Amino acid sequence: MARTRGSAERLAAVAEAIRKTGGAATPYLIDLSDAAAIAETAARIRRDCGLPDILINNAGAGRWLPLIETTAEDALRMIEVPYLAAFNLTRALLPAMVARRSGAIAFVTSPASYIAWPGASAYIAARRAVAGLAETLQSELRGTGLAVTLIVLGTVETPYWDHNPGSRETMPKSNPRLFPVMTADQAAGAIVEGVAERRAFVVKPAIYRVLFVLNALFPRLVASQIRRATGKPSTASS
């Protein structure tokens, strides 16, 4: 209950800040793991505010744990949010957006969509599902007037880390000058820019693009280096 109250208070504070700058905002508190609640809230939004021009799927949940320490319930929660949350919310609004022939849908994910490291199996699987959904929709919705943007963000300093203790320690260590931690404002700016420009793929920091290409060309070498960065022994070779 305390976490729910905290979420409601943060939503209200963001809405109020938007109103103070002359904008309009209506917050909706929802459990994104509940498909029925998503359908109901999507209908409420359409009644209250009309069909959205932009949908941003940016929910995330789940501790980074090795497979043998991840319960079936943990794995289900990480599939429910972010993957099924994005699937169900997009599905609830998509038919009307396609009929209108305009709008934008963004999916925010992490580098885990393209690289893997030890100790985060369920999280990585869920993030790859989000990327797969976005990439498939880019193909399915071509020619409909809708833009689909997949946004890959590196480490962002948000309350996620407080809600998922131990996850930060599982993260591969990296040079902060090459892979700087982003603020929430910087992440928001990357999302806004990508959606406004109707880009298919946004990666921040951009150095991750190089890592993704290297991983595609030399997967065993990259896997070896990532394991070393997490402090795990590796016998892989290029």
C-alpha cells in the first residue's frame, strides 16, 4: 500500500508541475500487470481525453537474479511488466489509431534486448520480448501512418534501483566516461526527440550501438568481456 500511495503522489506531483507550466495533465493510477485494468483504463482515457496521439510504453519491474534464484512468480512478474503491459496497452489503443491513420508508439527498453550478462535471466528475456514486439509492429504497421520507435537506454538513475535491491550490483562494470549514467531528464529528452523525429531506433548513450554491432559479429568475444565485467570467470574465446 505504501508503494501505491507513493506512486499516486508522484503522479499527482508530475501532473501539477505540467499544469503550472500551462499544460494539461490527467494522471491514471493503474496496475499494469492486470490486463483487465489496462482495458478499463484505456477506455477511460478515450472517454476523458480522447484517443492519444502518442503512446509510450516505459514500464519496468523485476530484480536481476540468476535463473536458479528466480521463482516462477518472479519470472511471471517480469513478463507481465514490461512485456505484457506494453502488449495489452498497445493492443487496447491500436485499432483506433490505425483507423485514424496517425500517431506514434514508443517502446522503451534496455541494452539487455541485444546483449546478455550473468545474473539477470528473466529480466533479459522480458526486455528482448519488448524489442521483438516493437520490431514486429514496425513491419506490421508500415504504411498505416503510425510511427513505431524502439528506444534503448543505458543506465538511468531512477527509483527502479530502490525497488529492486541487488540489481545494481549485478550490472556489468563499465567506464563511466564511455557509458555514462543518464538522469531521468536526459532519458526523457531522448524519448521525446526520438518520437518527435519518428525515428525507428534510438540508442543512448550512442556507444551502445558499437557494442551491439560487435556482439552481432563476435558474440563469444563480447560475452567473455561482459562476464569479466560482472566479475564472473570466463572460458569463452573469439
